[in-house]
Amino acid sequence: MQIATSLVPRIVRNLGPDQTMVLASVCLLRYCSPLVSNSMSLIGNSTLSRAPLSLLPMRGLQVAASSLTSNSASQLESVTPMTERWKPLCLYYTQGKCTKTDDPLHLAKFNHNCSKDLQVNAADLKCLRSQHLDYFLVLDLEGKVEILEFPVIIIDAKTLDVVDFFHRFVQPSKMSEQRVKEYIEGKYGKLGVDRVWHDTAIPFKDVLQQFETWITHHCLWERELGGTLRRAAFVTCGNWDLKTKVPQQCVVSRMKLPQYFMEWINLKDVYLNFYHRRATGMMTMMKELRIPLVGSHHLGIDDTKNISRVLQCMLVDGAVLQITARRNSSSPENVEFLFKNRIR
Ligand SMILES: [Zn+2]
């Protein structure tokens, strides 16, 4: 495990005086359907004064409330392109179900490009270390009682590009209709995505079948061979997703825990051992690395994008990722943690 030469991320240190940062609070209407409630999404946070240039959503910021610069606010207008405002992802599109891709009004309101906020400058790749894996599968589940959302983004370990993404809303299998309704309203209503959840959610079993087809298509796994992922590993923020939640959901959905969930990388453990600082969650890591929040916190696909941005930043800083937790093959209930120093 490499040790950072400094606690300040390289891409922040490289900022020039004329590289003005804009962190904008943007009011967004997530879904324009009259059936769907409006929501406020945040991009940026006034406490995050400088972000890595390479990880900022470079275009599409519509300044509504606050803007901060590394120099002075008066420079903002002259250096910040305002050609296209930031847009929330179309969550029908992310699940392969958008029927409005030829509707200019819809396209003007929603982003149909999952990698838009995940672009890294080529110049920042020069300090990348060689990795043990070719691909990272960033995963951030949502749902406390049962899993409600299953988003995965594949990041190429050499180019840091988004290879592809997989996103499904998940229908609980053991909850009454009324309970699901309340649960979804409480969880997704405030984000304005309850309608799309109801329109698209499918059972966990079906989600995993589709996920398996998808990873097979990317040559990362083969159904016939089973086993763990090939040249790739899941990256999560904490151990909860794969240590606790997926096995619980497999019991509820009456499935065997798939072999590809047997090991993972807990980004918080890598963060602790690389930067020598403890981060309790995604928001802490983002704040410390000065990465502005994109989209809605606690919407799984947006959190997955933000965790991907933390991952990209750590790779740019020279971190080498390795498996941090592995289930014992003969007794899968036992998880071995591979770092001595870890977040408990
Ligand atoms: Zn769409």
C-alpha cells in the first residue's frame, strides 16, 4: 500500500490562480411529469471551497445561489462557460426504459450520459499506479429494510473512464403494498423520483439475473463458471452493502449468495491506509478531497457517481486498490478483513 506524500490531493495542489472553481447550488426539477413531485438537488456545497479541476462537472453549471472562486467572485463570469446547465440523470434512461430520447423538451431537462460528471483530465493520469485489477465496479445500494436500488458503475483502472453502468430500482419481496408505498414515499418522494421507482422497480432476483447478463457481456464473469469476478472487484463505501445487506436480501428473496459477492474493496479502508486519515463516510471523503457533491445524496445512482469520483481522485493521487474483505469459501458467513488498520 502506497503512502501519500502529502495529505493534499495532487489535483488540488495543481490549481492555478486563473482556474476559477464554481460550486453552484442548482435548483433542479427532477421529473417534469405532472405526476411527479419536484425536488431540490444540490450540486456542490458552500463548504467545499476548492475542488479538483478534473473531477468537476466542467460544463453545465447554472449558478443559482452560491458561487465560490479560488481567486475572486468577480472573475466568475469571464472564465466560466455557461453554455449548458447541469441536469439530473434520466432515471428511465439509466434503467434502459426512456421512451423520450427524441423529445427535445425532455432532453433539455434530463441528462442521458452517465459519464458526464466523471470525466478526468488526461494530464492527471500521469501519476496513476499500476493496479492489480483492470476494472472497478462501484456499488452503492439503497434500502434499509429491503434493497430498493442497485446501481453499479464500471471504472477502467488505466484510463479512469466510465466503461458502463447498471441501474435498477428493486421491488421488495416481503412487504405489503401499503408498506412499500409508504417506504418509497419516505425514501424517494423527497428526491422526486418515487414515480419512476414505481414505474420501473423489479424483484431482486430479476435484478441479479440482468446484472449477471451485463457482467458476462463485459467479460467480467461467466454464468457457467460461476466464481468471483474476473480482473475486477466491487468498490463500496463501507462493508454494509456486501457484508450485510446483499446476504440479508438473498435470504429474503430465497436465493443463494452469488460467488461474485464474496470479496470487495471498502474504499474507506483504502482511504485510511493511503491518506492516514479516517473517513466515516462518502461525504467526509468528498469534503476532505474537495470534491463537490453531484446530484442527490441518498439516490443510489448519484451516490455511486460520487463514490466513483472519490475513487478517481484517489487513483489520480497514486493509491493502489486491493481487496479489503473476503468471505471464507468453506464458511461464507465468516468475513476476513485484509487490512490491519481499518474503519470499524
Ligand atoms: Zn429520458
